Amino acid sequence: MFTLDDLVDASGGQIIHGHPRGDERYSGGTFDSRIVRAGEVFFALRDQRDGHDFVADAIARGARAAVVERPVPGLPEDAVVIQVASVPRALRQLADRLRDRHPIPAVGITGNVGKTTTKEAVAAALGARYRVLKTAASFNNEIGVPLTFLSLETSHEVAVIEMGFYVPGEIADLCALVRPRVGIITRIPERPVHFSRTPSVEAIASGKAEL
């Protein structure tokens, strides 16, 4: 949960469309217009597709605001649009701010196989006693982990965060946001998943050890 002021101040962005109140509150964020929920902010990421092409669809489906790198024409008059230099950077900056505000204990989980299953098991066990924030599905990268923290509320007591790895330094960077007090590394088999993206089993183990 965060406000428009949080988003603008953290990202250094500018409101280029709409006339919202600074204390307007948002429930989370997404980069997929197909699964946006009412009250969320849509982040127009550019990957295989350009998220700017789906801003109008996200607004129509209930997004309360959109974060973009360039203006998007044809939006409803009341649509709130914040322009930033980099959407991924703005997402991370906002997540860092919310993490600073709520420094709850976190469990960080990585490995080559079994990460998501382990994350769900740990979250279920802790959920018997605490209110748990956890990564959705296998959203475990530089986009999914910050998005998880956009749903952080004052009532959350512990976070269970899955972290993936493709390049050296990635786990260390995610840990700067997650700040785990407990780390779990699941199995790394002799022939790891995504082996073609890393030079050796030793390189994978070294990357996971950044946790």
C-alpha cells in the first residue's frame, strides 16, 4: 500500500495526465494489463512487448494510475499518468522506500530447483502464526520482487521472498531490497535448470551463495 506522493517522490517522476490528490492510495502494482486489479498501478515495462501499448487497457480494467517513460495518447481524462526516466528504476525506487518504511523480518529463498515449492511451504508454516507477505507465483526477478513489496502493509509481520539468478550480482542486488535475516538455498543438481545461461555449476553455486 502506498500513495501517489510516495511514487512521485521516490521515482522523481512527474504527473503528466490527470489531477489526483497526493494522498491517493494504491494497493499494489502490475506490469500485465490482463491481470490488473482495481486500485493497482500499471508499470509500462518494455521487453518483448512495449507496455505503453497496453496502458489504455490497464486503465480500462481498473488500474488507478500508470507509470510510463513517454506520453500515451487517447487516455480517459481522469486517468493518472506519471512519467519517469526509467520504469524499472522507478519500480525499484518505490519498493526500496516501502521496504525502508516497514523493516519486517524476511526469509530469502533461492536455488536451482524447488524454490517456489519451498517458498509456499515456508509461507504456509509462518502463516499459522504471522501475517505473511510472499512473492506471487514465481515472480522472483528484478521486476517481480520489487512488485511484491508494493503490496507491503503495516499489518504484515514477515516476508517470504523467492529470488532467481541468471547473472552474477543479481542475488546480491535483490538482497539489498529483501534484506533477509534467514536464507534458504534449495538443491542445485549436476545438470541445473537454465544451465545454458551460466558457464558452470560452480558459477550457479557462486551466484546462489550471494544470499
